[in-house]
Amino acid sequence: MTGLSDAFNRPINYLRISVTDRCNLRCTYCLPAEGTRLLPHSEILTYEEIATIARLAAELGINKLRLTGGEPLVRAKLTELVAMLAEISTIDDISLTTNGILLKDYASELAQAGLKRVNISLDSLRRDKFERITRHRKLSEVLQGIEAAKACGLSPVKINMVVMRGINDDELVDFANLTIAEGWHVRFIELMPFATENPPEGHSTGGKTNLHPQFMPAQEITRHLSGLGTLEPCLPIAGNGPAKYFRFPHATGTIGFITPVSQHFCFNCNRLRLTAEGRLRPCLLSDEEVDLRQPLRDGAPPQELKQAITEAIRRKPGKHHLSEGATTQKRHMSQVGG
Ligand code: SAM
């Protein structure tokens, strides 16, 4: 049992660490085609600084870490960070969220350094559509990355697909079939509206926004799959994240639904986020942040840094307000650490 809990008595034991705001894709729903300000290197936490924060958070009760970004594998020598984090004795799960492009090069060394498992984002199995969504021609690299992760025992490999009406909803059955034919663990994620200075088409700004025009609720996604058989509820394959899991009879793989919009799971939220420049973010969908980099670089004692971590947890809101039209104002998902 964790020693950390927030003002709503939610146990907090999970830290998601963004190691970079850079990405080798530019998915249409995540980043504008061009023109985002990237953090200079000096503003990004060093691996030593990240490990210090993780160690203090672990002393407070965090026991699960996930590396994300931006694209975490574009940051040089990520394996060194994994090895540093794996040395923290009370951390029992280190995982990675990646677009998979560079995974074939790093899967083996990451596994040896102590990485337990990976989630791979993949929104289309079709070359042309993959390129349309990500603005890059890299599908075969991602597919090789999935195989490399499996071969290295980074399991279970979970495939995350952001479902977009009129864009990739015609592939829902193809993804679901892979849970039967290949034992894939696929998670369908509802598209969240993010208010940014360069919003996607049809998207309003200013912190108030309607649902994204491409949003498709999980209930409707399920209807698309009805021809494949009855989805039976099942236990999560690993982790205790927000997905609800199901499987088709005889499938070795599973189907998860992550429903931040149609059915929020804030009551169960156990996480904190650390941005690449060292700000703790209590909620993905609120702009509240607590800076750790400045006190860390000013030589603040561990106790003061721990107080800042506890303060971020204290500020965790009870729930987000997407359903009332409110979303973040300041950051793209790639800058928060999705
Ligand atoms: N580059 C890594 C990757 O692709 O997995 C990690 C960062 S990425 C921002 C993390 C996840 O956030 C991806 O699965 C991506 O699809 C998801 N994501 C980004 N913007 C989103 C949005 N508006 N709604 C739902 N999911 C989103």
C-alpha cells in the first residue's frame, strides 16, 4: 500500500516521466504540422535530475514509473536512464510508451537495463493512412518494433490506437482481429480535445472547446466490433491503468477501452506526471503545475523537494472537465507527456 494519497483519498503510486518534448512523428491530433517551440537542452532535466526526483518520489510511495514524451526513444542513451531507475529498489514496474519506430534498435538493451514492458502507439495498419495521420512514412519500422519488443520479452506489448471518426474507424475490425489471430493486446483510446495555439481543424481554442469532430465514444467503437462475436470482460493483462478489458472467445489477446471523454476514470486516478522541463503535473487535463527543476538546481534539500511533490499531489483536482467543454490551454500532449 502506498504512503501517498491525495485530497480525495486516492492512492498515488504512479509517476509518468516525459524525457523529451521532441518527437519523430507529428500526429495530426497531437502536434501541428510545424511551428512548435522546442525546449533547449539546458531546460530539459538531465537523467541524474530525473533519477533524483524518481528516488524521492519512490521514498514517498511511488512504485511504478513510465517513460514517455514526446518520443522517449529519440533522446540519446535512454537505456542509461532505465538502468538508473531500475536501481531504485522499491520501484517494481518500469514501462515505456513509444511510437515504436526506434524500438527495433533499442528493445534488447532496454530490456536488459530493467525495462519491463512497452505500450506502442499505432493508429493505422495501412501505409497511406499511417502517413496521413503521422505525417511520416514509418509503418514498417513500427511493425518491426512490435516484433522486437515481443522477442525481447517486453511483454505484454500493448498497442494503443486513438480512434478517429472518418479517419481510422474503418480499421477497428482489423485491429480487433489481431487480438484473435496474433494475440495482440489492443487498446482503443477516445480522442481528447486539446486546446493549443495551433489546434487541429474544427477545433476551438481558449480552454473551452467542444468535442473533437473526429471523436468516437467507446460505446460506438464496440458496436463496430459486434460482427466478430461477443466481447467478454476480462482482467487487465498487466498494470492497473484506466482501461477496461475484454476478449473475444478463443482470443489470446485482449481489447481495452480507454474512455477519458465518455466515461472519465478520475475517481481511480493514481498518477502524477513529470514534464521534460521538470514540472510536476497533477492532472493531464489541467494546467496546474509545480516546478521541481529550479529548487533542484538551486540545491534544495531532499525534504524540500519531497514537500513540492506532496504539494503537487495535494493540488490534484477531483476530476477533469472535458465533458463540460474545458480542456488544457497551454500545452500539446507531446509537451505534457501523454
Ligand atoms: N511518442 C510516444 C507515443 O507515440 O506513444 C509517447 C507520447 S504520445 C503523446 C502518448 C500517447 O498519447 C499516444 O498513444 C498518443 O496517441 C496519445 N495522444 C496524443 N494526443 C492525443 C489526443 N488528443 N487524444 C487521445 N490520445 C492522444
